[in-house]
Amino acid sequence: MLTKLSGFMGATVAVVLVVVSLWAWAHAKHWVGGAGRPDLALWAVRSAVVAALAGAQVLGLTFVVGVFYDRDRTGEMMRLAAGFVCTTALVGAIAMGIVSN
């Protein structure tokens, strides 16, 4: 029962992350109007969106796929790759956000 509940919660958070990320990508130009370098600020927001999408993929692979399938090496490598993309995009977003001001 607890496994199904954690799978449901993980799926819910992953879906919310995807919806919010798509909304943020579409409205990124409205947020960066007052930045010193709006082109870098725009890519900082979009890089943060990519990080959130990769984080949603990690959640989906961890909680949703873990409910239906056993953990194996392929799934672990996919989670590791998505975590690496999430971390790299987040570091890039922070760096571009600092430089854009």
C-alpha cells in the first residue's frame, strides 16, 4: 500500500513539475524584462525549466516506474543520466542568472 501511495505522490509531483515548467517556458520573456542582459536571463529561466523537467523525469523513473518494474542497471543508468542533466542545467541556470544582472 505504501509503495502505491509513494508512486501516486511521485507521479503527481512529476506531472505538476512538467505543467509548471511548460508554463514557465512560455512566460519566460515576461519575467526577464528588467534584467541587465535579458538574453542571458531568458536562457537562465529556460535552463531552470530544463532542470525541472529532468527532475520530473527522475521522479517518474524513481517512483512510477519503480512500482511496475524491478530496479535494474538500465533504469539506474537512466536515473543517473537524468540527474546529471538536472544538475548541469541547474548550475547553468544559476551561472547565467548571476551573469545576466
